[in-house]
Amino acid sequence: MIQALRGMNDIMDDEAKLYKKIIDVCEDTAKKYGYEYIEIPKLEETALFKRSVGESSDIVGKEMYQFTDKSGNDVCLRPEGTAGVVRAFIEHKMDRAGGVKKYFYHGSMFRYERPQKGRLREFHQFGIECFSEGSVYEDASVILMLSEILKKLDIEATLKINSLGDGDCMPKYREKLLKFLKENENELCSDCKRRISTNPIRVLDCKVEHCQKILQNAPLITENLNEICAGEFSKLQEILTANGVTFEVDPKLVRGLDYYTKTAFEFVSGEIGSQSAVGGGGRYDNLVAFLGGRPTFGVGFALGIERFMEILSSKESKQKRVGIYICALDKKYIDKIFKIGIDLRRNFKVEISYEAKNLQKHLKNADNKNAEIFLCMGENEAKNDELFMKNLIAKTNKNIKIAEILKEIR
Ligand code: HAM
């Protein structure tokens, strides 16, 4: 049997409906903010991502689906959307046309990461990019848009913001940080040591506890911003607060892509596992010129559709869970559980399993049937006039007396 590649999922049935719902909400919101649809190729020249996302980033250094095509071109599947939209913007001479341009897009991105919950090799983003608008009000606007999308979909997430400075204050800060890192190099993990020479700012992002302890004393970018960047960062905070968006300033938020200047932000959810960033973005005022265009302001974000889907589907399945699934581990108890099930049907929706199966199989069936309460009789339970009860929403379980079943379920 040929199967889908590791880390690449089919999106079908209920998931496909959820995917469509998320896109619809995103598109509708982006259009209200004046953004227009853009579709760009999924395969680009590798050099585009090397120059924008950065050669020292993990995305380019370790995670690209890169190959030589039949004409000998060095190409790769896009790991993100910003670089391609910027390329299209320059290629179609929008940088010379003048005026603000705002685009939204959605589709597959590819990163050869180690797959785990919330981390795929082919995943989908909805993203927006705004060109030629240097005002910090647009930074606030894109954050407000993502916040609005989250609210419309009833997803709770914490907003973290930072400023990465500009071409004047960032290099000075980098030197300060580098000095600190070199002084503490021996104490840092091997990944940090490597990053000291490739991309020192990324050291701040290290998740190793021991490194984080040392980095507590590192100089912070927020204390090293020049007057313009500090002024814009505090204006951004003022606008967000005035518009009801709560946030945390995280001076160690550096993001995994090298093109950011000034504003950087991320929305993090406590409702999914360790891959908790549901969306992020920031300003990239040097990127258009860096890729060969006329100097042009840029700001945008992208959100991870699968991470949104995970949060929404676990909520929906919790909401959908209703009724009881009752079963037995041995066929000699089927008559007993059948009688109990019939009695319970006076008050509840009850699925009775007529077949004896092992616990795991029954639990899986109960899950598929979206039951809220799982009841099961095995040898011990039968001996003690009890049932094993599991609440499939709260994930708690205990043995209950059959005589007290109604009281326990209520
Ligand atoms: P990013 O933070 O790399 O930013 O990705 C945006 C979102 O994509 C993440 O917050 C996460 O939800 C999702 N994501 C990333 N990697 C994976 C993965 N392996 N599996 C599942 N979901 C994933 C960017 O890509 C920038 N282009 C955003 C941007 C636009 N900045 C300015 N404009």
C-alpha cells in the first residue's frame, strides 16, 4: 500500500470543513482590512529563501525540500510565503509603481522538520503582506487583524511582541550581545555555541533551561533601541492597549526568520502542545531592497492552519460528546450490560456494544461514537457489582457501584 509521506496529511471530511471555515474567516477579515488575493508558485529558486529567510536560519540550513530540476536549476518547495510574495512584488515592478499594496494568500508550505503533534512537513498557512506602509499603525493593524481572526474562531492565544530595532541600533546591540555570549560561551549548549558565530540573536531563543538561566543576564534589545525604534515600539503598545488587545513584551522573541526589523510578534496558545505558536509576523523594511527591489516598507503575518484546526477540532469534539457507551470485556457479561444499558436509555442516549472486545478497542469505539461517558464490565467489576467508568471529556476514571450508577452519571 502506498501511503502519504511522513509529516504530510490528507485533509478530508470534517477536517476539510474546518479548513474551509478557517480560510473563509481569514479571507473575509483580510478583505475588510483592504487586502487582495495573490497566488504564487510553490516552487522557487533556492537562492530566494537563502537571501531572505537567511542561510543561518534552521529553515534554510536544515529544513528545505531542495533539489536540482531537470534543467539543472537549484530549486526548493517554499518553506514560507513572504519571500515569494516579495519576489512577485518586485518582478511585477510594484516597487516602482508607488502606493500601498496589500496581499493575502494561503496554501502549502514545506519544512523538512521532525514531525510531531502540531509540526508537519507539509502544512498550510494563511498569510498577509503589506507593502509601502511605514506607519506603526499598520503594524498595529496586522496584529489587530490576527487578533480578530482568533476571536471570530473563538481561539484564545497570548500575544507576545518585541522590537528588533533597525539598521542603526540592531548592529550595535548585536555587538553587545556577542560580547556577552563570548564571555559565557563555555556555559552554553552546542547549538548556542554554533549560533554565536552564525546568528547570535537566535541564541536568545534557546529552549535549554541552563542556557536560559545564563541568558537572564544578557543585554536586551528593548533596552538598546534608538529613539525612533523605541518611540515606535511604545506607540505600538499604546495603539494595541487603546484597541483592547492585551500583550506581553518579550525581549527574547526573535523569530526563526532573519528578515525582521522593528516589530516582531507571535500569538501563542495554551490549548495545543509544545508547538504552541499559532501565528506570527512582523515588519521587514529591508527585504524588498535586499532582494533587488527599490527600498520598500513591508509588514505581515502568517498563521498555521493545522494548529488552528487542532484547537478547533478538540473543542468541537468536546462539545459534540454526548451520551453513554457501555460494553464488556467478556461475552459472558453482555446480558448484564445490555440490561443496564436498556435501563439507562430511559434517561440518556446509550450505545450498547454487543461484542466483547479489549479495553483499548472499546475506548476507541466510544471515542468514534463521541460518547461522553464510557462504562465497561470486566471480571473484577462483575465480581463486585461494579462498572469501570471513564469521563471522556474530563479524562477521569473510577469504578462505580451499579446500584449508584444514576447518581454517579448525574
Ligand atoms: P513562521 O512563524 O515561520 O512565520 O510561521 C507562521 C506559522 O506557521 C507559525 O506560527 C505556525 O503556526 C505555522 N507553522 C510553522 N511551521 C509549521 C510546521 N512545521 N507545521 C505546522 N505549522 C507550522 C512565517 O512563515 C512568516 N512568513 C510570517 C510572516 C509573514 N512574517 C511576515 N509576513
